[in-house]
Amino acid sequence: MTDKVLALVTGASRGIGRAVAERLARTGHKVIGTATSESGAAAIREALQAIDPANDGIVLNIADAAQTAEALKAFLDQHGTPEVVVNNAGITRDNLFLRMSDEEWEAVINTNLSGVFRVCKAMVKPMLKQKSGAIVNVSSIIGTTGNAGQANYAAAKAGLEGFTRSLAQEVASRNITVNCVAPGFIKTDMTDVLPEAQKEAILATVPCKRLGQAEEIAAAVAFLASSDAKYITGQTIHVNGGMNMG
């Protein structure tokens, strides 16, 4: 048994998701992190259990409706209703629009938007019965600004923010908040491999003149998941070094 606050973090094996999971684990949460593979689940399990043995990692593929339903039922049966749900899992399939295939479009929409719907569908009903909770969806600056070669990703993230506002209105009376954090360009495995010229071009658009850190996104997520943010709902917090102000 534990008196820690239960949190589910999807896409937690690396990057922003891992930073979020570890931040919550260090701030009074029992964290269950997810990955799409057994090896990914093992990696997050090892990292989180180094903080507290009560934490765990599980396999969850939010692109697969049947697997998601089964895995989340098992999660609820084993751990109970979470107080915090962080929807971070997502993919990219970048291509210029005229070259973008149906598969590239549908894969991104299915994972980044429909996948969040599936997770929320499983979690919201027990959270309503619990009459408390915080859902934090990880969006992107691209959902606001758009980006050449990412029509699918931009559409999914813009849709995610609209979904967040709508769900927030439906569950607010039960003391459940639903918000987004929208990162700008963050230093991760994906940005580490970019050519220097591309990195310099990106930095030229960032008033803070640096890439963000995954831990800075985790801090924003942790705030929205905390009791300090109980009167904030339906919002998108932009963490982008000034790339987009509005």
C-alpha cells in the first residue's frame, strides 16, 4: 500500500515523457510509465524503481484500440484510479503534403489524437466517480504555428487542444482539470542528431537563443498536475522560449 498520488504517464521511456515520469516520481507520486515495447517498459521500470520500488513500467500501444483497452483495464484493476494522467505518447511521420501518403496521415492522427481519446475514454469514467483528477495532454508549438512537412502532426496537435478544451468543460464540475502543455524545440534524442546548420536556423527563431530542456516541460506538467493548479482548466501552456507569444 502507498499513500502516494497515482499517476499514469504514456510514452515515458525517453525524452519529455521520461522527464515527466521522473519529476512526478520525485514529487510524491506513484508513477506507472508506458512504452510500446517490452524493452521500453523495462527501461522506464528500471529508471522509476530506482526512485521508488512502487513505480512501474507497462506496455501500452495507444494506436491499437484493443490493446489499449486491455492494458488500461489491467492497470485499473491492479493500481486503481489515477489522480494524474499525462498523455505524452506520440509519433511523427513527416512529409511534404503533396507527397504525404494516407498511411502517414492516418498513423499520426490515430496515435497522437485518437490514442489520447482512447486513454481518456478508459480513465475519465473512474475519475468522475473519484470526483478528482488532472489530465495533462502534451501538445506542440506546431499545433499553433503549423510547420511545412508536418500537416498531419499539426492537425493532430491542434485537434488535441480542441479536444482538451471540450473535455475540460464536461468534467470540471467533478473537480477534474484537463490542460495542455505545448513544447517548442526541446533538446532530445531527435534534436541531437540534427545538422548544426539546422540547429542554428532553429535557434535564430527562439528569443531565448537556446533549446528547451525536457525537465522544463516536466515542470509545467507537474504544476498542472498539482493542487496549485486546481482552478486552471481548458488551457494550453506554451513552453517555447518565446517562439510563439499569444
